[in-house]
Amino acid sequence: MIHKLKPKSEFSRNVLTLMTGTTIAQSISIAISPILTRIYTPEDFGVFALYMSIASIIAVMATGRYELAIMLPKKDEDAINIVVLSIVISFFVSFISFLTVFIFNLQITNFLGNPEISNWLYLIPITVLLTGIYQSLNYWSNRKKKYKRLATNKVIQSATTSSGNLGMGFFGYGNSGLILGGVFGQSIATLILGSIVYRKDKSHMKNIYKLKILALLKKYIDLPKINLPHAFLNVLSSNFPIILINYFFQNVATGFYSLANRVLLSPMNIVTGSYGQVFFQKISKLASSHNKSKEEIVFVKGTISKLLVYSFPIFFAFFVFSPQIFSIIFGESWKISGEYAQVLVPMLYVRFTGSIVSSIVIVYNKQKKALIIEIVNTFIRVCSLVIGGLMDNILLGLILFSISSTLITSYRLFWYIDIVKKERSVI
């Protein structure tokens, strides 16, 4: 009976494997959130959110986006050389970020308008390096379809991070506990994944050559030239709300916003992270096939339709009941986070589907137009929040931010379908 319930297709089995690990990992994070909101203040969450936003913006440059190329070559010999290339670039970017923090710490702190972040800026190069290494190993494991490996590692990272957050929180370390707990969990997860890849896949490492790395750097040069600016703007527009809210409304409002984001994104990430990785692997394989088939467009349209339909009831429930949910679970003092979450739900509803299928841009090399769209998106989102800041009305800023993001992401979904349609008609 249990055997009959198992997914029949390899795609579904892979999604289920990754989703199981992600669900457990995110469940740990969600489960401790009501405890964290009672041992950390909104101000603590505000400083932590600011740190993570800055780290995320820099980390998107960690590998020059070459980690995406790991999925593309037909030969593993090429892919393993790209892994090395990505990791080498990560060390370089981390070193540059350290020099920048060391030389311009005071200026950066003054620009952010938050003295509490000053000392934590020195940890950002470590976070950037760990992110680059982890992403490179993650894409290699995805290429090799080692989904159990990835699922287990997600659980380990969540468990170690949560343990660090709780332990340091109980001893009264304030925002230190949130930041150091995150770095601790990321370090353990990267170390374990690295050791597994080395033990299981070290036979491929005999094929690593300097000239091969340089040749592949040149072959996939569009990734740092075109995709990197696009990805940078995407992450910037996603994380800039934290920086702007901190600038206009200080740590408390930043803390409320960060919890709203954390609670909404945690369950989203259960699906987007897992489904997105397997979708990338599947669409890469279909696109590289020379068979004249409509399988690609059927797969893409079916994926988008199912995601929009199946996710609607959950997002609708959050839209209606967010203030009450936050008050009950996290305490009455966090009700404002629920009001922020209510405003963000429409944006996150379409973003949920868009983020899963966004790898279409990489697979079909449509990065130039994607960059233009992201420039417009970033500009409008920043303007929305600045308007709210200048009028001293954070809810107005968030409403404008959510509406503009919803419209642009909706356009992207139609564009993704059009990309695949045109590619099939060319063959």
C-alpha cells in the first residue's frame, strides 16, 4: 500500500526527497520562532535582518554566478572544473569584501545609520565565502542528483543554527545570538557537505586542469557579465526594504518586517528551494535534447499552472488571518508583523511560482532582457519604499512595494512561457 503512494516519476521523487529535507529544516526554524520572539527583542531582529540583507547582497556576487554553469555541460569533467572556478572566485570576493569593511567600516556604518552593525560587518566576508562554497557544492550535488545528500544537509544547517540561536539567546547575548548562530549553522553545513563531496566524488577531481578552468571561464562569461548584474539587482530589490526601513524607521520597524518575511518565506522555501532545483535539472535536460517535441512547453505551462492553483488557498488564508496568527503564536506585541505580512502576501504569491521557474532564463540564455526587467523592478520597488519613508508611513510604502512587485512578477511568468514557445518553434 505504501509503495503505491510513492511518486512514479523520477522528477516527482526527486522533488519529494528534497522537499522532505527542506520541510524538516524549515519546521525546526518555524517551531523555535515563537521562542525566539520571546527571548529576542524586535531591535535584535532588526540588527540581524540588516546584517543578513547586507551579506545576501554581497554573497550573490560570491561565485560570479558561475555556480549556475555547473548544471549546463554535458560532461562531468567540465562541471567539476567549474566547481573549482566558483570556489576560487568566492575566496577572491570574500577577500575584497574584507578589505572594503576594514577600510570603510565607519563610512558604511554612517550610511546605514545603525551604529550597532559596525562590529558585525567584519563577519560578512565569512558569510560570503561560506555561501559561495556551499552554492558550488550544492549545484554539483544537484547535477549528480544527490538529493538525499542535499536534504540531509538542509536539516543539519537548520538544527545547528537553531541550537545556536536558542543557546545564546537564553544566556542573554541579544542580537549576537541571532548572527553568530547563523554563521555557526552555515559553517557546519558547508564543512559537512564539502567532506561528503570530497569522499564520494573525489574520482572526478583528477580531471581538474588550470587551462580547462580558464577555457570554461571564457565560455560562460555571460554569467558574470549579464546574469550577475541581474541577480544582484534581484537580491538588492529583495533586501533593500530592510535597509530602507532601517534608515527611515530604525530597528523596531525593521524587526517587525523581518519577522513577517521570516514567517512567510520559511514555508515558501520548503517548496521553492526543492522544486526549483529539480525543475532546473529537468528543464536543462529537456532543452539540451534535439528531439522535436512539445514536452518542454507542456512541462513549463503545467508546472506554472499547478503551482498557482495549489498555492492559492494557503496564501489567501495568510492574507485574511495574518494579524491574528502573529498575535497568537508570537505574542500580542508582534501583531504589527502580521499587518506587514498581510500587505506582502499578494507579492509573495506570484513570487512563489516565479522563483521556481526562473531558471528558464539561464537555460535559454535570455539574460539580457531579464536584466532590463530587473532594473525596472528594482527602481520601482525602491521608489515605493522611499515614498513611504518620506511620508513617514511604512504601510503605504509596503503596499506600493507589494503591488508593483506583483505586477512585474506576473509579467515575468507570461514571458517565461513565451520563451519556451519560441525556442520550440525554432527547432
